[in-house]
Amino acid sequence: MLNHIWWSLSLTLAVFYVAKKLSVRLRFPVFNPLLISMAVIIPLLLLTHTSYEHYFAGSRILNDLLQPAVVALAFPLYEQLHQIRAQWKSIISICFIGSVTAMVTGTAIALWAGATPEIAASVLPKSVTTPIAMAVAHSIGGIPAISTACVIAVGMLGAIFGHNLFNLLKIKTQASRGLAMGTASHAVGTARCAEIDHVEGAYSSLALMTCGVITSLIAPFLFPMLLHLFG
């Protein structure tokens, strides 16, 4: 068991390290370290017939570090606190509208496409960070594992295409870009913002945390309404 643990953890760290180096050198959004790591590790696990459970057992420590990592995102937020205090009403309004829009659109599309209520509940928290999404999905009858997959997919799309979309729409304000990314693409999008600009990263961190709280509070009441309207 010990050997397996070291093999799984070492593989994950090594692949991510190489992917990070490749991403920095090529500087192209598609070469996201998380995306490259998944593209390497998943086929490798399939070829070696290694189950996800066995792989996860060795890499559990990385999963346990996810929540402290999200908390650490509050540091750049603290650095911009003087600006945020002056804009808190607008920020709360933006995050509230963004959270509700993300929940309604995802759930409505899933139900219109013929998804079961269980799958729709799993899709609803797709735009918040993984620990919160899993808890929300579980509380409204969803499947946390499917929610995790949706969160990763949404985060990757935001990290890869988000800034290109901002540039296309000529959105240049750092606060606007950060809030939009944090609202839609949670921690993965926030990490991308932090790489580009620390002010964007701070506002994205704020949106990530605020939208997580809003989604946690509203989802149990909103989901039954969406089932009634679109189910």
C-alpha cells in the first residue's frame, strides 16, 4: 500500500510540474497545467487498469489541501480591501445575479435535455469551487462526483477561453474581468486571473467566495422551484 501511495502521489506531482513548465514556456491558454495533467494521467490509468479509487487513495493529501488553498486565495483579496469596501454593494449585486444565473441556466438546460432531477441537481452548483459544489449537490439530492466533473469542465473552459472573450468584448476593467471569472469559473479561473494580474486575482477570489456562500444559501430553495418550472 505504501508503494502504491508514493507511486500515485509522485506521478501526480511530476506530471503537473512538467505541465506547468510547458504552460509557462508556450504561453497559450489551451496548454493549461490542469488540462495537460488530466490528458496524461487519465489515459495512463486506463492503460494500466488502475481504478480511480486506488489512484485517489494515493493522492488524497492533494485533495485535502484543496480547501486550505481556497482559503489562501483571500490574501490578494486583503490587499485590495480598501477598494472593495467602496464597491461592496455593486460587488454583492453582481455576484448574486451571476450565481442565480449560473444555477438557473445550468439546471434548466439539463432538464430541457431530458436529465433526471438527480443529474440536474448535480449540474446546478457547477460554477462554485469543488468542496462547496459537492456539499450543495449532496444537500439537494445530486451526485457529488458528477458535480466535481462539471466544476472542472466549467473551470477549464473559463481558464482557457475567458480572457479571449474579455478581449473580444473589449472588457478591460480589472475588477470586471476578475468578478466575471470568479463567478463563472471559480478557483481554476481565479488561478488564471492571478497569473495575469494580481488585482484581477483579488476580485476573482472575492467573487469565488461570495458566490459560494450565495449558492449554498439559495440552492436548497431554488432547485425545487426550477424542477417545478422546467421539470
